[in-house]
Amino acid sequence: MELADKQPVFLIFVHARTRPAFGLTNALMKYAASRKKDGLASAVVFLTSDATETAKWMNTVQKHFAKEVEWTLSPDGLEGPGAYGLNRNVTLTVLIGKDGKVTENFALIQPSLPADSPKIFKALVAAIGSGEVPDLNELAGARYQEQPDRGMTSTDDPKLVEMLRAVINKQATPEAVDVAASKLEDYLENNRLAQQHLGRVTNTVVNSDRLETYGTPPAREYLKKWAKEYPAPQVEKRD
């Protein structure tokens, strides 16, 4: 924090590389990159016991990283920099600071984009001292409009993702699956972007050899039903 002098600082320490952790991290850093002009210094620090393997992984996936922020490895192993007193039993540690001091500390065991991002966005805006707290759904909608041919990632519609997770929960009873599916279908009504997203996801799953690994038998029936109702969006080929 002292290296940034008095400017606001945003750091994410990645203790474990999981899909939810990466989804939350990348969404937060995309927003952080947009506030660089306001003085926000941002970085993602991967903690690892195998720096060589992690460096190779970072090189492979770097095209997915948000630009204008730093992505780096800690030389201090899984414990991270001793001065921060990080808890290695969490998945992400999110630090926000100003004037050389940590003002907010979020230790996340099970990172969730819809659950955790609002409070982190709020803390970021407070540290910067200007701007409005972004609405995650509005940010997703803006990306759809700007890049309609790229398709949608798992982080583009967090509400739909959470609803779909409830449907494919392996511990869910058939009744619980029906309730979750009903809520999801209500959300789909008159929501073309969500329909396209669900169509792409369900068609990918149904047409793969891994359908049986998703949820319970009733959940898989819903996945097949939605794959038929919402064909995967076709990307127009350009010459």
C-alpha cells in the first residue's frame, strides 16, 4: 500500500484458482481498469507454491485478463507478503486502501459474483471518492450491446448463473429443482439476452459428453428442454 502513496489502491490476492474466484476477480478488475484515470492503482497477485506452473498458466490465460491492471505472482509462496497477515484458508483476499492504509478487507472463502461484488464496488467507489456504485446487470448489458457477436461468458449475467446453479445443485430434491427452474423461467420471460445466454450454455452442455455430470436427473431434463426451446445463438461469419 505504501508504494501507491496517497492514491486509492485495489489488491486481490488469489489463494486458490477456482472458476468463481476468477469470474469475480476479472469482473472487479474490469471495473477497476475503468477507474484508472481517477487514480485507482489495481493489481491481482497469485499466491502459489509452484511459481513455474502458475507462470505458465498465466501466460496461457492472459488474453482473458482485464487490461490496465497488473497481474503478477507473489515471491512469498502460499503465505503471501508477511506484512499483510493473509489467511491462506480462504480463496480470495480483497484489499482496498488509501493514504497508505488498508480501509477494507474482504476474506472470501466461497467467492460469488452477485453476492460479493456489490459491497466491494461500494468500498471501491468510497476509496476513490467519486462516481456511482455500478450495477452488475447494467454493466453486463452494456457489454452485450458493444460486442454482440462474442457470445456471453459465465460472468455476463450473474443472476441467471445463480439461478442455473440452483437448478443443477446435486443435493436438490426434485421439488427444489422444480421451484428453481420455475424462478429461472420467470426471469427468462421477455429477457432476450438471458434466453440467448441460457441457449448457449444448455446447448453446450447437452451436446457434450458430460451432461450426466450436471445436477440430478430432473435437472438434466430441464437442461434438455431449454436447449430445445432456446437454440444456441449463431455467430455470423465474416469473409
